[in-house]
Amino acid sequence: MGILTTIIIGAVAGWLGSMVFKGSSLGIIGNIIVGIIGSFVGGWLFGLLGISLGSGWIGAILTGAIGAIVILFLLNAFFKKK
């Protein structure tokens, strides 16, 4: 994948993750970063479980969004807002 494709998929995945997991507003740059890292986390996690959501854009976005939800859950668990 090209860098632009990775950024677009990361942005969409991070945005979807932030929509599903309320309580985290990281902005557009934060959503892109969380989405890109979430893609790696989701891919790793699904690889361990033997799950595949597809090989195209939709599969990458869903995998990234689920990984982003996991990351947002962990961030909110460790860094609770007062």
C-alpha cells in the first residue's frame, strides 16, 4: 500500500473507532495515528484468532477500526479524564 492509501485508511478507521468508542476526541491527526496503529493491532489480533475481514479497502478499514477501538479502550482505561 502507498503512504497516501495508508493515511486515508488510517483516517477513516480512526474516525470510525472514535465514533464507536465515545469519550475520546483526538482530532484528525490523532484519529489518523490511532487508525494506522489500530490497523497493525487489529491485523495482529485477528491473525492470532485466525479471523480475516477481507483483503480490500473495506477489510482494511474494518480491521483498523476494530484495532482503533481496542487502542482507545486501553487509552481511556489508563488515562481517565477527571
